[in-house]
Amino acid sequence: MNRKTFLKYTGAGAGFLLAPSVITSCMNAGSNDSDVYGFPLQFPDTLNSDQLQASRSNLTIAEQYTLDGLQFNGSLPGPIVRIKRGERFHVQFQNDIGQESIIHWHGMIVPPDMDGHPKDVISEGSYPYEFTINQRAGTYWYHPHPHKITGPQVYRGLAGFFIVTDDEEQALNLPSGDYELPLVIQDRKIDDSGNIYYNPSTPERMMTGYLGGHILVNGIPNPYHEVQPRPYRLRLLNGSNARIYNIAFRNGNSFTVIGSDGGLLPQPVESNELLLAPGERADILVDFSNGFSNNSAELISKEFSVPSNGGMMGNMSQLMGQSGPEQGSEFPLMEFRIGNEADSSAPIDLPRQLSDINFPNEEDAERTRSIELNMEMMRGHTINGRQFEMLRVDEEVSQGDTEIWEFINNSAVPHPMHIHVVQFKVLSRSGSRGLLPTETGWKDTVLVMPGERVRVIMTFDAPKGLYVFHCHNLEHEDAGMMANLKIV
Ligand code: C2O
Ligand code: CU
Ligand code: CU
């Protein structure tokens, strides 16, 4: 196995920006190869209760780190909700964390009082959720949504998968059970005594967001997982506050992208890297029987560049916001240790057409809205010049209308923009990046790099009421980079 490139992560490029503790811990990891992937991956249980209780406790992670943690039903990450299209979901959210909170079902199309709007926070007691699943199979997720404190609550442990299945997807016979792996990737800052801490500086809050130097997958630092030499389905979720990953295998092996935020893509797409921004999901198939040597497949985040925009301002914000490895640095994520035999090695017979999707046509759009993302001195990030106000209606759309929204990033940092209760199709992106494999399907979160204009199209079919859209960099969101969307 070639781990030489791992050292790049501490290399001269980013080195001078790293806090000393980060440098030390990374160099230790790099110099002692066999310790990089030291702990077995774990999976949260499936939710089998009608209660989701958020509580607080001091946790020890992988025998070495401590966290003043928040958990759903005592689990980190939260239990996995598995539900089929057409079924009714009901759960009582019980808030025992001593702080305001409310749950949002990210990517789900639900009535306004079920969506976890920040105005619906409760500081104690319970909030009943009940809605019918009426949308495509896909990898959705849930997390808290209180104004100004979503970042710390997600960071301390409140997040879980919300997996929807349907007949169309089941007919494909994709790898399931032990061969389907939900993986939530999160970066963390860890101090010299092993405490995972959340303490963003003003520049982190205002500019880069909170970027850690250590990776957790399903709550375990750089885990390993034993797999068989056969195809697996990986449901990837970037549950980080601010860090973007460029998903790849160390040896450059390709994988097959089959799904995005809103479920199956029309067609599978082969790729050997895939950008995944906070809030985004990707469903990929990996064949561990093919192309990996030494019985090992290392999943990494490959180096990528963030386009600079705004010259001096851009450089300033990079420098000032920095206290962990910068956005775009290379990271080891986890290792798959490939066994010698597969229980059942039937190759999957993937059809060329995974799903028949009718995306809305541009000609059918009722209107186009410009959503400008700016960075303002002394104020931080704004959407169309404003910061969040709890009840001010920022955009009003008519139920059933199809609209094009154009996100224009005039700032110097990336913004993964997320709209509640819709799935949209990305139409175009200015510049040279083009569309990603995941952007051939339905999305609810889209990465808008500095200087880019990204156009998306969607039909607002959700029940009438008040929802939000926002940047899914949680420090940006908490600092007010959020707006109200009213469906009338
Ligand atoms: Cu995943 Cu409004 O958020
Ligand atoms: Cu959401
Ligand atoms: Cu942002």
C-alpha cells in the first residue's frame, strides 16, 4: 500500500498555516503507517422506537478522544431511520440537552410544521413529528436546526441518516444488508489532551467556517472496515460543518456514482473523484474484487483547489480564518480491508437506465430569481444583502410553480446552498468545473465556489407555509446566511 502521498498533507503548502498540535499529530500518523486506520468502523442501529431523545453526555471516542457530546437515543451518529415510500413516519422529539433545538429532515418534502423551521424550537419537552413519505428512495438525513446554534449541535453529535426505499430502487437489486454501508464523514478539531472541541474564532465564523484536522467516519477516527471482494453500495454523507471532500481512492481506482441527494441518477456515471460539500450525499458502487492491490482500498479526500475570488480579500480570509488544514487539503478517510473470499460474488447487473426522471424544462419556468451571496465587511455573509430574520419573508413562491434560481457567489469562500422541501436539477455552472456526476440527478444542496454562478430549476410542490434556504456551511448558517422561503 502506498501511503507516501499522505505526507503531502503536512507538506510545505499548508504547513505554515497549521496549528502546532495538528502538525504533531499528523506527523505521528504519517510516520507510523500501521496506526493510521486503527479502529473498526461502526454503524448506528436502525431506529426502532417512536422517540428520538436528544441528551448530553461525556463521551470517549475510540479510547482516546473525549467529547462533551450530544446524542440521539444515546447513539453517535444518531440511529438510522429506514422507511419506505408511502409509509407514515412518526416520532416524538424529546429535547433533554438544556438548549433550544428542533429537528429538520434534510431533503424531505414535509409540511411546514414538520420541517424544523428555527421558529419552532423547543427548549425542553417534546415535539411530535408525523408525516407521510411521498418522494423517491434516497439517502436523506436529519439534524437540528435552531438559529445560531446548529453548528455546535451537529458538531457535538446530533445527526443521523434518513434512508427512504421504494419499489423502483428495490427492483435494481443493489447490494444491501452487510453490503450497503452508510458512511457519514465529519472533520473535528482535537486539542493536545484529546478533547474534541468547538470554539470558532470570529474569522472562522465569518469566513472559512470551522475546519478540523481529524476525520471521523460514523464517529470513529479514520476507521477500517473488512469487506469481501465483491460490489458494495456506499451511501456517503458529508456531515461536516464546513469541510468539502474530494472523494477518491488512493490508487486512483474508479467507482460508479448511482445516486445523489434526491435518489437514483438517470444513468450510472463512472468517476475517480467526486466533490462532496457539507449537506450533500452521494450513492456509489465500489467493486472491491477489482483493481485494488494488497487487499486494501484506501478512501481519501484528494487535494482540490478552491478558485480564488476577490484577490486580497480572498487571501485575507483564507489566512485569517485558518487554524486547521485549509479547504482542499488531502486527508485519509478510511480503509477497506479486502478479504479473500466473497459469500456470493454474483456481479451486479446494472442497467444503463437506473431511473426515468422527468426534470422540469427551462421553458416551463415561471420566473428566474437571482440569489446573490456576498461577504460584507463587519457583517459577514449575506443572501441578497441581508441576514436571517426569524419571520421576515424573503422569497415568496406560488405553490406548483417551476422556477429557476441563480446562485451568484461574489465572496471569496465556497457556499454549499441548500433549499428546504424541494429537490432541484442543476442546469449550469459558470467557469470550468462543469456539472458533477451527482448533478445529473436530483439535488437539494449545491456547491457554489467563489466567483461561480450556478443555475438550478425546481417545482415547489410542498404544502403552503414558511420554510428556509441557507448555506450549509453551518458557521455561515449560524451567522445568518439563511433566508425565509414562503410557499403561498
Ligand atoms: Cu441540512 Cu436546513 O439543513
Ligand atoms: Cu434541509
Ligand atoms: Cu456559506
